[in-house]
Amino acid sequence: MLLFLYTILLLHQLHTRAGNTLCRKMGDPKYPLISKNGDITIGALFPVHSTETVPSFEFTKKPQPLSCSSVNLRDFRLAQIMIFAIEEINRSEHLLPNVSIGYRIYDTCGSRLSTMSAIMGLMNVQEFGEEGRCTGQSPLHAIIGDSESTATVILSRTTGPFKIPVISHSASCECLGNRKDYPSFFRTTSSDYHQSRALAYLIKDLGWSWVGAVNSDNEYGNYGMAIFLNIAREEGICVEYSVKFYRTEIEKLQKVVEKIKKGTAKVIVAFVSFLEMGLLIDQLSIQNITGFQMIGVKSWITSENYITPHSFRVLGGSLGFAMRKINIEGFSEYVTKSFWKTAIPCLHTEWNSSQYALSCRKYDDLLVVKNYNEDVTEHRYSANVYEAVFAVAHSLHSLLKCKEQEGCEKGLTIQPHQVVEALKKVNFTVRFGDRVWFDSTGATVAQYEVVNWQQNSDGSFQFKPVGYYDASFPPGQRFVLNTENIIWAGGKLQKPRSMCSESCPPGTRKATQKGRPVCCYDCIPCAEGEISNETDSNNCKQCPGEYWSNAEKNKCVLKAVEFLSFTEVMSIVLIFFSLFGVGITALVAFLFYSKKDTPIVKANNSELSFLLLFSLTLCFLCSLTFIGQPTEWSCMLRHTAFGITFVLCISCVLGKTIVVLMAFKSTLPGSNVMKWFGPAQQRLSVLAFTLIQVFICVLWLTISPPFPYKNMKYYKEKIILECSLGSTIGFWAVLGYIGLLAVLCFFLAFLARTLPDNFNEAKFITFSMIIFCAVWITFIPAYVSSPGKFTVAVEIFAIIASSIGLLLCIFAPKCYIILCKPEQNTKHHVIGKTPPKSY
């Protein structure tokens, strides 16, 4: 208990001593470049100068203060527009009517060292209470700045613990949108997430797939380039190289320039800060590197400093995204008159030389631009600074409970964190029409102009608007580009080409080159049966079943339909032999009819001979049904006609063979066998054998008839139009029955070959059956192995060959005797006995 009381007393004593401690500043104070007192104070950081001189650190004496040179006109104008906006508010009777706003503007010299020094100077502005004691309260209610993301990150991390709101007009790094790390940060510009997306859309829209990438080695360049690279990859854009440098790294800058020279990409994305871009332009100009289409960002693309005759030779035709150009009425006149009277009063006050050296010498280099205002309309960030100042004013207006007639409650103590919360709720419209509000990340809506570096006919230069990007529009309407108004790199009217590989035309596909980006590829022709009907196709598409690729492989066309047509040479030859066979058969029939009363014709049943000639004629003619486009009826006709006519033919031959055997048996004593196989029985046997085949065919056609079929398996590039058998059992049953009769006929004829007649017809039937069977036995493997229309040709050839074999073997010997040996055409000679011969 005593220990607890002792601890409380000790803490109380320490607190009392701290409260009575006098405040004193240690070291040399950092004074603002421009300042003015007021009821409310707004701090600001701008890189008014661009070159910093760092003193030597010998650690033997106190180092000299940092010195800055080379006026950065763009950011000096931003400091002026801030003061212009504050003075406008101070004159206003509606916004903070009885409250004056003061300001403290520090110069960061565009370096991290000077930025940190300026932040410390800004943060150490303390209000002192009675007897010089610290109050612990900062007079700053908000800070405007910095222009660069890196400096703003430093500023926001330093002021974050004190919850002082920081409002930047141009720090667009995506990293600053993290509310956990930067809860008090706001900006009157948008995140680089949108600018990076817009860059990718621009390149994609212009058809470029092969680009180089350069960025500043700071938060602005690294974060912005990382987002661009990710989106470019999603959009199919390949980056040949991605290099970076910082303004103090001259060796890295040289390597960047060398990389650009050696690269094959003709389009360069320069996500570079304002100061780094100046160094890059100088190096490109010195080494005379031209012909590259530069794609810029808002940090430098509309800088009047960089569009000169010297730099235009290198960067003429550059494209890029810029803040919208807004003309703030009255500002152009203000920068040459009122500013120098109100903001820098020492110029209009009498000072002795020592006082002037202390107070006004720092403004000497700024006085050079005192009467110059031609650049004012081109500065795109002026409106952002103007809106930032008014955003702070509106938040304070609500916190101080200001009323138009009664004024504001000036006695209220405003804490910085209250300003932060008030800024989240601001929603107002400035006098040039823009509506100002902050989203959940503390940023405003992304709205960019697409500008093009062009030279006018009088030799002057301009940033020509050629499109826009507005994130407030629906996704499909956010980006618009008017390419007809663009002048490209080198002053050309034709868009430059930048690709690792030429586009693959229709009929080919892309094949990525091993070890290289996807934009580097070879164009491989599509395989047979595949097409690509668009440029740069990744894959070829297979044509549907009845289609095939044309010669260019860019269109699917109907496959050629193949069948044995009447116009083909092969068909004409087969038709000739078929009709030739019909003609020979007709001649034989005519000869036999004219000699019907002669013994050689009357022998062995002339009626069967004429029926055989008729069936042979049908055999020759049925081959014609196999030629032509298969139809449902022709498919059924060709196989059934073939089967029936050949059975009729073989039945006649079989009848003649049986007649020969019966005739020989009837000559034996006591035999009357011929009465059992007379003409009536012969006709009946032929009819019976034929009707069996007819029955098989009818059964086949009933159960599963042949039908037209598109065969797409044998040839991929064409369709074989053929007759499917329907039932293969039916087909082979028809052929099997013909074969059975032929074998039976051959067997009987072989038995009768040695009969002792001068003209033994059985011998010729035997030969005819040998030829018939040989033809159809060889037909089977030829039929199975022949492709397409050749299958049909083989079948026709077998029909014609077997028919000719029957015709010649059976009827040629008789015709020979009739025509050449008429003396042997006698009954005595025909039935004369001769010694048997052995075969």
C-alpha cells in the first residue's frame, strides 16, 4: 500500500515539473519560404526548387544549412494558387466569415533530406503559453502537400501519430490509400491504380503488345509500375524490360538509356516522377535516341519545362494521361501583381542591406518569373491545390459552427483529429464546377485527359487533348481515344508498330517461343481439318463432322462427297465393258436363234441356253446400278438385282450340268431317268433355285435393308457416299447362296467331265465355274481392302469378269463350231463316241 502511494506521488511530482518546464528550441530553426499569420494556420510543402546542395559532413564543425537552387516553376505556381485560394476564403462572407487563415509554406527542394528538414520545421512550430511554457498544441490544423508520393509518405508517417490531416494535390501512390497506415491522409487527386489501368487500356486499344517500361525508384514509380505490369499481363501485353532509377543514381540512369537503345520495343511506358523525367530527357537528347513512342503519366506529360525544341526531337508525339486543365479565373493576373504585394511584403518595404540579406535574399531567383504568367493555364494541378484548401476551409467551417450572419465561434479549440473526421464528410462544389468529396480511401474520382505532344504550324508546341478516362462512368464507357487526332513519334501520321512477333494471320495459331514472353511466338499453320478465322488465334478449331478446312485453313467448307459417278474415267471404262458384254451376249443370242435348228444348239436344252443368255445380259446390266450417287432405292436395287440375276444364271448352268449327267445315264440299258428331268423339271428347278434367292433378298430388305451412308472414317478430308449393307448377314447370305450353287455346279460338272461325247458341255461348265469361283474368291479381300469408290469398282469388275467368264467358257466353243467348223455341226458328230481323256 505504501509503495502504491509512493508511486502516485512520484508521478504527480514529475508531471508538475514537466508542466513548469520552459520551452526552448534546439539548433537552428527551419523557417518557411512564405508565411502569414492567421486565426487558423495551414502548413504546406512544395518542391519550389529542384536542385539541392548538400554541405560536406566532416564532423569537425557544425555543417552549413542545406541550400536549394533552380526554380521549379510548376510547384511555385502551386504555392501561389494555395495563397490565392486562402486569400479568396479570407475575403468570403460565406465561408469562415470572421476567421482568417494563415499559412506556412516550406520548400522541400525535391529531395528526401530537405523534405524531412521541412517537416521538422513545420511540426516544431509551437504555441507558447505564459512564461514561455509549452502548451503541447500545434497551431497547424492541416497540411497541404507534398507534390511527390515519396515525400508525402514521409510527411504522412511523421504527422500520423499526431493525427494532423495531410491533403496532397498530386501524391497518387496506391500505397497512400491504405487507411490503416495513413488514417489522416487525403488527396484531391486519384490513386495511381486508375492511372495504371488507363495506361494498360491505352496500349491495348492501340494494338501494342510489346513495350518497354521505365519507372522512378520511389513509391510513386514502384507502386504505379507494379500495378501496370499486373494489369498488362492480364490484358495480354508483354513487357520486354522493366528498369528503374532514382534522380541521384546517374549510373543506373545510364543503364536505363542503354536498355532503351538495345531493346526492340518501340513503345516505352515512362512511369517517372517529374524530376527524374527531366534527367531522362537530357540523356536521351544527348545520345540522340529517337523514334520511340513514349507513353507518359500525369507527373510530367504536361510539363511546360520539358516541351522544348531540344526535347521535342526525342519526345515529339508522346501520349499520356494528364489532370484536366481547369482555368481558375483571376489567378493569371494574381501571379504577376497581388501575389508579390501580399505574400512577399519585404519587396515593398524599406530594409537596410543586412536586413534584406536575411529576409529577402532567398526570393532573388523567384523574382525572375515575377512578370511571367504565360504558363499559368497549362498547370494542371492548380485546381487540386485550390480544392484542397477549400476542403480544409469547409471542414473548419462546420467544426467552428459558422453561420453567415453570426460568424464562427472562434473560442472553440479545434483538435487535428476533428479536422480529419470533418474532411471525411465534406461535399461541396467549387466555383469552376467541380464537386469535391473523398471516398473511403481519402481520394477523389479518377478523371484524366489523354494528351498528345504536337507542334503547331508556327513552330510552337501544344498538349493536344485526344481522349479521356473517367472512372465515374460505367466500365465500357470509361476510356475514349480519338486516334485520328494523334501525331505519332517522329511527327508521323501512321501509328508505330511495336510487337515481339508479327501477328499470326487466319489459318495459323500462335506457338510461344520457349523461354520468352507470351507475345513472342511463331505462327504455326493449322492442321488439316482445323481452322482459325481470326488474327492471333491461340488455338485452331476442329471443323464439324461434315466440314473440312479450306486451303487457307481459315474457313470450314463442306467436305467433298465422293462416289463412283457416271462421268469418271473409271466408270466410263466399266460401263463400256458392261455394255460390251451385253452386246456380245446379244450377238450370241442372235446367232443361236438363227441356228436354233442345228444339232449343236438343240443339244443340251436350247431353252436353258437362251435363259442363260438372258440372265447373263441382266448380270451385265445390273453392274450399272452400282454407278451413280447412292440413294435409298438404288442401294436396295443393286444388291438384290445382283443376287437374283446371278442365282438365275448359276441355276441355268446347274440345270445344264444336270441335263448332261441325266442324258448320259439315260443311254444305259433299262434307264428312263430323263423322264424325271425333262424340260418341265428343268424350268422348275431354275425357278426353285431363284425363288430361294428372292426369299433371302426379301427377308434382307424387310429386316435391315441397304441404305445410303456417309462414310467419314476412311478419309478425313472427304465423305465417301456409299451403300451400307444394313444387315451384313443378309449380304453374305446372298453371296453364300451364289457360292453354294457355284460349288455344286462345279462339283457336278467335274464329275461329268470324262463322259465320252465329242462335244461334252460339262468340260466347259467346269472351266466356267473355275473362273467364276476364282473371280469371287479374289473379290472378297479386294472388296474389304479397297477404299471408297474403289470398293464399288471392285464389285462391278467382279460382276463383269465372272459374267464374261461364263459367256466365253460356255458359248464360245459352240459359236466357234457354228461359225468356223460348220461341218461338225451335225448330229452324228455331236453324239459321236470318242475315247475318254484324262484331266
